[in-house]
Amino acid sequence: MARPEPSEYAAYFGKYVALVPEDDIVPAMEKELEQTLTLLRSVPEKEALVRHAPYTWSIKEVVGHLTDTERIFGYRALRIARGDTTPLPGFDENAYAQAAAFDRCPLRELSAEFEAVRRSHLWLFRHLPDEAWTRKGVANDNSISVRAIAYNILGHERHHAAIIRKRLAGS
């Protein structure tokens, strides 16, 4: 499968797509999941609550954000892949994080939830017919293709995993 063209996603998402040089997105998503889970298993529970300046979220909140975002993007991919042309709304990640109160949850459970959501999406993407990957829909008032969504999911994960590594190295 070819990488998404810039015309397949909003310019804002270019920073995430740029973090994914692979052409075969599904194995890349699976491999990255294992790397992220290894990283999260190395974080002590107490450290998962720390807010390292300049960041405003704890590591638990970051993991919860990754899960929420993956769910929303996966839902968008499903709808668009199935030919649904209904415009899909955006979401306020900060309001979601605040409402979820992720800091009350054990990090190991948040990590397991992220893993379950990702594994579900791996099955979704594995079973898409070829023509579904290039279908476009509208999400948050922007045109986006299914393959661009998959690349955004992975790039978004890589972006936040890099921040977690940086935070842990500085603590």
C-alpha cells in the first residue's frame, strides 16, 4: 500500500504522517504497540502521576489520551471505510482528559486498555478491502482518507511515546 498523499489529510496531521516512513502500516502499528507497551511497563506507578514541565498531563493522562484518540480515529476509519459519507465531528482532547480522570486508574490497566483498542484496530485494518484504504470522508471539517487515519494513529503514538521517553530521561 502506498503512503497517503498530503491531499488525503489536513496539514496539521502532516507532523504525524512524517513520523511514519513505513509503507506497510499494519505491521508497523503492531511493532510500535509492542515498543510502547515495553516503555509503559518501565514506568513506576508513582512516576506515572508526575507532571513534568512544560507538559500539563501526567503519563497516565497521556496513555488515556492515546486510547481516546485511537478510539475516535478508529471509528472514523471504520465509518469512512464502509462508505459512510456523514461528516464526523472533532473532539476536545483536553476536555476528554479532564472528564476521564485517568490519574485514578492504575497505569498497567490504562496500558492494557490501550493495547486492547490497538489490537481491535489491527484487525479492522487487516481486513479492509484494498479499495477502502483510499476512501475519503470528512472529520472535524477536513477531508481524510482511511490510510491517512492509520498513519495518523501510528504517528500520534510515536509522537507521545517520544515525549514520554524524554520526560523519563529528565526525571
